Amino acid sequence: MSNEKDLLTQIDSLGEQQLRRLLVEHLTRRKLGLYWESNAIERDEALNSHVVLPTLDEKLSNLSAAAEPCRNLIVEGDNFDALRLLTATHRGKVRVIYIDPPYNTGNKDWVYNDHYVGANDRWRHSQWLEFLYRRLTLARELLTPDGVILVSINDENRARLELLLEEVMPGRRLGTITWRTRQGSNADQRCFLSVDHEHILVYGNSEFRFKGFEKTYEMYSNPDSDPRGDWRPDNLTLGFSYRERPNLFYPLTDPRSGVSYPPNPDRVWVYATEQRLKPGQRVQAKTMEEFIALGQIIFPSEQRIETWHTIEALLNAIDKGDVPKSGKTPLLRRDLPNLEYWVGRPVGFGRPQFKRYKADLRNQTQPLSSWIVPSFEEGDYEAENSLISGTNQEGARAIAELFGDRAFNYAKPLSLIKGLLAQATKSDDIVLDFFAGSGTTGQAVMELNAEDGGARSFILCSSTEATAKEPKKNLCRDVCAERIRRVAERMEDGKQSLGQFAYLRLDLLQPADIAFDATSHHAFHLLGLRERQATSVLQKTNVLSIGGTEELAILVCPEVDNGTLETLATWPANRLSVYSPRPETVEQILSERGLQINSYSLLDALLRGQTTVASN
């Protein structure tokens, strides 16, 4: 039964606000574009049903008790709940999100809920789209102003996912990168196709840029000792015909030699001539005459020069094909206008070029190509601005080398994720993967930091993937976290600390129960994540330090008594930010002792950012 039918049977029991919500959704729903079955009330209830609080599993974490708070997180639990937590702690802090979500193949291997769907199920795509929509709308709130989401998807579901991302991040599509998954196979052919590629959809905020690749300057030199520095010859034409751009179709004459050069009827000159400008008209760039005066137009020094003294001689040369050419294109033809101009003039058979200076380059890098070169084809063709990646076999081999067997299927190759992150991240960025699987993204972050000395951090969200048949299965603990631990152990001396991480589990509490069931453990880790995007081993003291400096300390007090107040009064910092169950008392007593303090409610801090209104 569809959701619409379910709602019709429930209308009599819905409250006024719920009915208003449904009416607004119906009246504002767009009729053009991607449409799938959804329920606004269910969305709101999912966002507001529980408060999500973190708890640290010290045994599964890879932390030192004396270490600084750790930004690397591995979060066990439903990624929807993990994202709800992160919106309260990391909103606007994550620069790169990479995910490899389930591809909705129709197989009974989707462990994110209990409602398996078949390949021919009428509502299969609705369920998948709603599943991703709820997570992506949370994820977009985590991005920095220059943040980006990279989403892997197969060819079959690419179109649907692109339309969904347009709903979530309208107008922020940056493009698609294509990755070769294998060398070719006879398996799973559909008519005449062997599907050997996947896509990475790129949606970014306005300030995001890939790093690109450094340009090669081998073609630049300064043979004439030009005071403006190195230069190279460049094309002087534009990809329009003389019919499309008649004002840019004109004879070009070298003022020093008097030799004239015919324009290309299929590719007109780039720059306008002063002779064709109307009175008062201005052009965006310099005119051709201005560039000539600056010495930036290179006229041929050695070439054939011909003069036709009659129109008959010119036409005869045209018929014979004995006229200047650009490639195989004759630049003088019978159907072109103003042929009489070329009679009695010295005509050059060479082509003028533009002197392009290295100093004038707007960008020092070449943009990233949308094609990822397979490593087995590396060197077969020029691909200086392309990433190079192995196939999915590389991902399988990496898991087998670490665990001795196929502990996880369909792992992406490390070279793919590492290449993407090398292009998308800066040295201290936070990278999130909320479909972390075997933890490839975490390993990629660690290896990049080891190579360039960066301080990137990772957040990996993974479920246990336990089922009724395998109730003890725990992918997050036994594969994802274990992989990061083993990779860290294999790193060279001094770099093992790059693999430190806090292993978090999620507790779901009713808002009304927070005052009774939330613990100091919850408060310490939640506030540490919110204030510093980091957490550490819980301290066994009456005042818990989240961090700070001599200027400002951020502290959590599970209880307020005389001992707590005395500890706060002697804390070595000029100002204190204190979270406690009795904020008024703490502020009053410490203020009377002359301390600068910001006192906050511990209960409010636990609830902040966790109850929201669904976004449309």
C-alpha cells in the first residue's frame, strides 16, 4: 500500500499542525523534475524522535590517555543518526564529504532497514531516493562555504541521483568524473554493453575549487629577450565562421612589411579591428592594432609572398588551390566577399600568431579532467591533468592483504579515493564518509598526511550490518576500525599517531529523558565535538576539561558542589566557559570571587541542535 493510501486512512487522527504540514507540502511540491513517494510528517518525526548522544568505547578506540583531543572519529550506528549528531557538532566544519552509497540493485543485501525490495518492486526507487534524501539534506549542512560532496554511483542510477542532488543542492553541480572499474568483462552484458565504469558526482559550495595540476612551462621561452619575460606563440583565431562574426573577418596587415594576411572564413580573428568599430564603441579586450603596437602579434619572418595583379590571376590561383591555407582550408575562395581587396597586394602564405606571456596566465594550474585514467592504461596517452586509479580489483586486494580474506566486498581502490582527496582537500580539512564500509577513506587521509605533513582528519560512519542470520556481525568494529588500526601499525616510525581515532557509539534518548539518563560521559564527548570537533579519554575528575588555553578554558561539571566550585575558582585560565546542571549558581558564586565566567546549562547543551524542522 502506498504512503498516500496510508495517509488517507490517518487523516481523521492528524492534528492541525500535521494537516498544515501536509497541505504546504502539497501546494509547494514542484511538478517538473524528480518525484518520489515521501511523507513530510515521517521526515519530521525521524529528525525529532530522539536526541543522539555519543559515547566513547575506549577499548575499541586507538587513543592515548595523555594525547591531545583527537579529531579522527569512527562512529558505529545508523548513519542517519550519526549525521543528526554531526549537525549539532560539525555544522559548517566539514570541507569534503565522499560517499559510496548502496546502488539500489534490487538484491537482498541492503542492511539499512528491514524492508528488502526486489528488482521489479514498483516503489524500489522511491524508498532508495527517500533514504538518500534524508541523509544528504543533513550532510549539506556540514559543509564549509568551500565544501564539496563527492558521490560514487553506477551508471544505472546516475540520472536519478543527479536529479536528487539537484533537489538537495540546487545550482551547485560542478560536474561528473568517470572511473574505469575494470578492464572489461563478458559477464552481465546488456545486449552489447559491458558496464566497466562508474561515476563520481561532484556538488560543491560556491567557493570550492579542485587544486588542479601544475602547468608545464616547457613551451615558454624568451628567444628575443622580451623585457616582459617568457612567452609562447599561440593561436590568433576564434571558433566562429565569417557569417557568424562578420566584424572579425577582415584582412590583417603587417605595418612594417606591408604584407597582408587573409582571415580564415571558418575561424575569424580573436580581436576586433579599430576600422570596424562604431563611434564611441569600446571592446572588452585590446584591439588588433593595439596588440600590434605592443609587439604582441608575431608576423612570419620567412614565408612565401605572392601578388596577383588582376582579379583573373587571383581567381585562377583559387581554382588551382594555390592560395594561403590554414591546414587544408583555403583562405581565399570564389564565394568570399571583397576578393578585389587582394588584387595588387603582397599576400603572405604564413599565419600570424599571438605572443602569450607566462606572466599573464590567470591560473597556475590546469583544471582536473573529468576522466580518471586507469592505471593499466597509464602511459598509453597524454593525461597530464587526470587522476590515475586502479580498478575495483585493487580495492579487493588491499582488504585481502590486511585481513587475509575478503572481509569486505566492493571496496573502492585506495588510489581512487586518495587521488580525489589530494585534489579536494587542504592540509587541515575534515573529511567525512558516512558510508564508510571498510574504511578506505580513512586510510587515504592517513597516507596523504604522511606524505605531505598535513593534519587532515577523518570521520567514518559505519553500521554493524548485523542481520537476523548474523546477529554478531559488526562491520564497523571488525573491518573499518580494524583496518585503520592495522594500517597505522604498518606506518613507518613516528607516523603511527596519524591513525589515532575515537570509536564512538550512539545512544538514542527521548528529549524528556535527557535530564535523567544522559551522563557526564555523553556531555563531555558531545561538547568536545561541538567546541573543538575532537574528543579524548574521559578524565576521572569532578571538572572535565574539554580544552582551552591560558586565556579561555572550556569545562564540564557533572555535579556542582563545594569541591567543584573550588576547583573552578583555582582553574589556570583568565576566562572560563562552564557547562553544569546549575548554571545560575556557578555564575553567581564565581562572579562574586571576581572570575570572568560564561555559565551554560548542561541540559540545554545536550539538547542544542538536535531538534530541528525538516528542510523542504
